[in-house]
Amino acid sequence: MLLESQILYRLGKMDACVDIYQKLQKSKIDSLEINSVAGLVSSGRASEVQGMLDALRVKATSNFELAYNTACSLIERNKYADAEQLLLSARRIGQETLMEDTLLDDDIEIELAPIAVQLAYVQQLLGHTQEAIEAYTDIINRDLADEPSLAVAVNNLIALKGPKDVSDGLRKLDRLKEKDSQNFQLAHGLNLKLSPKQREAVYANRVLLLLHANRLDQARELVAALSDMFADSVMPVLLQAAVFVRENKAVRAEEVLGQFAEKFPDKSKVVLLARAQVAAAAGHPQIAAESLAKIPDIQHMPATVATLVSLKERAGDIDGASAVLDSAIKWWSNAMTEDNKLNIIMQEAASFKLRHGHEEDAAHLYEELVKSHGNMEALVGLVTTVARVDVNKAETYEKQLKPLPGLRGVDVDSLEKTSGAKHVDGSASHAGVTEAYEEGKSKAKSKKKRKRKPRYPKGFDPANPGPPPDPERWLPKRERSSYRPKRKDKRAAQVRGSQGAVVREKQEAGTSGASSNSSHSKSNQVSTSKGTSQNAAAEPSRPSSKSSRKKSRN
């Protein structure tokens, strides 16, 4: 029976596995509670873990494996702080236990790697993003974790970093695939050790990375293989729709999601929500509204009602939007819940009907709100609405309004008899407003200015400043008024001797100067071409980045 329960656990048949463990509780099998807790958590029954431990009279900290599994149950129940404390205890107990068994430090770290990964995941759930990234990166770089823990760390790090480095995420996932396989396929040993939920998360993130890297052919090929790997899951059809959306084929995505929802109605909720999202983004409000209307358990929720009304308004179906509001009012009128939303739904329905010219229906809703809840906002809406239909009735309700402070000394009758405010030319009034605004602005600026004491250089005495500095001290010497250029010595140009000797010396000097200039220009040409080639080789290429969204699994 114990062997059968372990086989069922590997096959993902958790309920049958837990049933066998419950039958084995009366037998004296060591550490049976460890596997029992793991089965309960995997089957979605984490709330039963503490009751089972109490029935067996076993503490969660009796050994580090049980503490780890119990912490996983706390994570499933969203008790992240308690889970973190229990994981820290599990790591301490594990270190003490394994040191007593004389294990090496590296072997101890490998044994406790699942606890380290789970601690990083708790940090991620608590919103400590930087701490989680550092923990995942350290686990991956040290490479002292078992294969399943390393795979979970890689997957969660990719999901946490998001669109920052798509190519790096693909390289990290390549470490997990079968070496001889050209396509992406998890290594055989890793494929056996990971749960179906974990394998699905890795493959899904791989597809999302390919989409954001614009490798649509590879993404399409991998999605086609996922439908056979995870036949009972909705993830393959969601990823298939994502590929169609990326290819600008929103209509095809709507068709695929709609067909799946009709074929598998028990799994249709998330698929219909995705179809509504795709249709709304593609500008098909009628299809989006139809998809939401097929999910019965969320029809009465205020968010769903508001979305349906907005979609039907965009589609021009005002009567359909009014019917949605009437149906929600009827449901909340009969609902026996503490957090009743009838007041909110009725007020929004009255506002909607008034906006679309149904004054009588709006007045009826406002009147019910006033009688049942005594809502002041509803009373104001009632007076405003009824005044369009029945003035006497509106005056009756108007008396229930609270008087406004400061209006007791105003004679309304005499105010109505006056001719009203005098007309002022628009340009003049605009100019007056502009002047007043500028004046107020200048006053505000003058108020903000603070006089500060000037800061003088060290050793400067403001009482005895001495001679003023030269105002032309920042100008170059050639541009100053006091500048006098030096005179050239004319005597240096006079040469004594015969005229023929002078001409011969000049010719020789000219020949040698030309040869030196030509050699100098050649050396300049060589150095210039070399520098250009170095600059061209040193200029790097820059990678491009794209946005993405990915999901995380523990």
C-alpha cells in the first residue's frame, strides 16, 4: 500500500494517494506523516494538515522534512510570515541533524537546497523582490542544489525578472533541457522528479520568453507539443491564443478559446475570461460581453456588472445594459450576505437610467434607496430626477435635505427678481483674470525669495576689500586692452656676404624642407588609417529588449 501511494503521487493522482495514507495511519510506519502532509498539500487540502498533525500528536518541528512540508501548507493558505519562520526552523534542525550524521558541508547544502529555494519563494511572495533575486541567483551560481530545486530556482528567477533580459532567461532554461534534443524538452531525470504543475510552469514560461523574443515559429512548435503533454490542463489553449494574438490574429484566438469552452464547460471559466480580454482589446465588445455572461458565478459581482454595462454601452445595446443592472438588483435583493452590495448597484443603476433618459425608473430606484437606506446622495438624486416629472413631489422631498450653512441670510425671492449679473466682455474679463493671475504669481514669487548672506573667500574682509579686481581678467591676453604685441627684430633678416651664396643656401634649404614634409604627411596617413580601423572594431553591437509577463510557481 505504501508503494502504491508513492506511485499514485508520482502520477499526480493525489486524492487516491491521500486515501491510502489515511488507511495506513494505524500501522506503525516511521515518518508516514511526512508523506501524508505532502499528499494533502499537493491535492489542494492544505487546511487539513494541522488537524491531521494534532490527531497523530506530532509536532511540525519534530524533523526538518515535516517542518518543510508543513511550511508548504502554510504557503498554500497565504500565511507567508508563519511559513518563513517554520522554514528557518527547518533549516536549523536540518543542519544539526545532518552534522550529526557526519555529512560534508557540500552534501548538507545539497540536502537543504529545497528549503533555500522555498525561502526565496516566500521572499518573492512577501514582495521582497531584490532579496528573492539575490537568493535565486546565489543558488544557481553555486550549483550545489539537486536538479528539481535548481529547476524551480531558474523558473522563479525568470518569472521575477520579467522582461529585463529575455535572452539570459532562455539560456538559463537551456540548462534544464535534454542535451541531445534539438527542441526544448526537459531532461529525463528532471522530468520524472518535477510535479506536473511544476513542469507546466517551466514550459509555459519558455513559450512566453519565445514570444517576447519574437521567435514565433519555435513558440508555435512548442505549444503544439504541450497539448499532448498536459491534455487535462487549460494552459496549452491559453498559450495557443497568446501566439495568435502576437500574430495579430485576435479573431482566430477568440474562436479557439470559444471552442474549448464549449467542449470542456467545467474548465471554461478562465478560458472565457481570457476570451473576453482578447475580444475587448481587439475592439469586439459584443463578444467580450457574451463571454462574461457565460460565467454564472460572477454575474452579480459589482466589477462584472460594471464591465458588462460598459461593454454593452460600447456595442450600442442600452437595453441589454439596463437588463444586466436589473438582474444584479434582483440577485442582491434576495441575497442573505453580510457584505450586501445592493445599495451600490441600485445607485449606479439609477444614475445609468437617468443618463439614458429613463427618468421614471431612475426616480423609482432613488425613492427605494431613500426609504430603505436613508442615503443622502440618493435623496439629492431623487430631488433632481423627480423635478423633471413632478415638481410638487420634488419640493416635498427637498424639505428633507439638510440646510446649507451660510444661506440663512439670503433672500431668495429678491434675488430672483434682480436682473442678474451684468454681462462683461469676454476679452476684458480674460485680461482681468490674466492680470490677477500674474499679480498673484509675482506676489508668490516675492514671498518665496529669501535673502541670504553672501559667502566671501577665506581671509576676505568685506570692510576693507582693497583694489577692485581687473574686469578683463577672464579674457585672453590678446583681447585685453593692455596687450601690446612684441616687435620683430628687423636686423635678423639682414644677411651679409655675396648674393650667389645666399641663393644656393636657400635652394638647398627648400629641397630638404619638402622632403621632410612629404615624409611627415605619409606618417600621418598611416596613423590615421590605423586609428580608424581600431575605432571601427571597438564599436559594440547593442541588444534589444522587449516586455513580457511570466508566471511563478513554487
